[in-house]
Amino acid sequence: MHLTSHPTGRAAYADTRKWLLDEHGPICAYCGQKFAVKVMTLDHVAPRRGQTAFDRRDNLVLACPACNGIKRDMAPLAFLLGNRARAVNLVKYGWHLSAGLIDMARALVPDAPPPGRPRLALSDLPALEDEEDPYA
Ligand SMILES: [Zn+2]
């Protein structure tokens, strides 16, 4: 995949939209529904705040107009918490996002597949009663 050396601007934006459509199809990364290509919008998962760095591909997903409208003024975490299905869909249709965003979505999906870089926590270890008893 050729990455453009000038990731901002209208042309790059159109490139990213096309790339996302090729990768995922016209599917909203939040509600998981399929829409007509022409209505799909690009959504900044983390709010842009006027910084061009946020136009990077790893901060953009396809969103339907309804989800984009709901999310507009919400922090990404609040938006995902409002409906956990959004986090499930974002894990599924947002694999190209930055690790920080993926981790945020995964944290809201208890049965998501394990991340590539596993972080062991006590709660992730199997319960003792599941282990075979070597003296049985
Ligand atoms: Zn949607």
C-alpha cells in the first residue's frame, strides 16, 4: 500500500475514503450497517481539534450520517460507552486504527479476541479450578 507523503488536504481525504471503502465496504464502523457508498462519511475517531495530524488514516473510519451526527460533539469514549455495540463494530471495522484507539474500543468489549500484544492481568488468568489436578 502506497502511503502518500502529504497526508492532508482534500485529495488525500478522498484517497482515504476510497481506501476505507475498498477495505471495509460501505459499512458504518459504529453501527455496523451497510449503506449506499454516496452517503458514507469520514469520521475522526479522536476529535480533530484543528490538528492536521488527526487526518491520518489511523484516526479515520467510515460512518453513516446518523452515527456521525450523534458522535459530533461527544468524546470518543463517551460515544462508545453510550452503546457497546459501537465498540464491537469499531474493533471489527477499525483494525487499521492506531493502537491507542483500538485499545480503547477493545477495553469495552470483554470477549474481543486478544490483542496482538497481550497484557496479562490477574483477571485474565484461568481460574484455579479449571486446572487439571496432577494428583488426581
Ligand atoms: Zn452508523
